[in-house]
Amino acid sequence: MAVSDTLRDAAYITVGATVLGFQKAQVRRHELAEQLKGRQARFETQIEEGRKSLTAWAAQLDEIVTPVRTKLEAVEERLPDQVRGALKQVRTTLEAQQQAARSRFGTTPAA
């Protein structure tokens, strides 16, 4: 009788330890999920702050570039045809790159 009682107790202990281990794993999983949610929220906040900073920087850059562009257009009219053609190619390339950067970073040109 003592052997069967010992085996039964061992089985109960094994089952109990397994249940406790599973519950502990579930609690840890839940803790990790909450921790990741917090990190994700902070990361999304940082991304949004970075996007706002980038948009502000792009607006400042537009304020600087617009007058320069206007002056260049006035000077361009007086340049020889070859130089004017080269300048037009440069401007076209720069505008394409500017548009690609704005598209990539989700910014819009200043009005």
C-alpha cells in the first residue's frame, strides 16, 4: 500500500508542478506582452516626433531655397543657351530628388 500511495503522491506532485510551471509561463508571457506594448507606444511617439521635426526642417529649408530659386530664375534668363540647358537639367534632377524625399518622408511642400 505504501508504494501505491507514494506513486500517487508523486503523480500529484508532477501534475501540480506542471500546472504551476504552465501558469508561471503564462504570467511571464503576459508581462512580456505588456512590456512590448509600452515599447511600441514609445517607439511610435518617437517616430511621430521625428516626422514633425523633419516636416519643420523641410519648411525651413523651403523658406531658404525659394528666394534662391527665384533669383536663379532671373539670372537664368541672361545665360547662354548651353548653360541654361545644363541648369535646367540640374533643376529637373533636383526637383525629382526633392519630390522623392518628400514622398519617402511623408512631407509636403510649403505653400
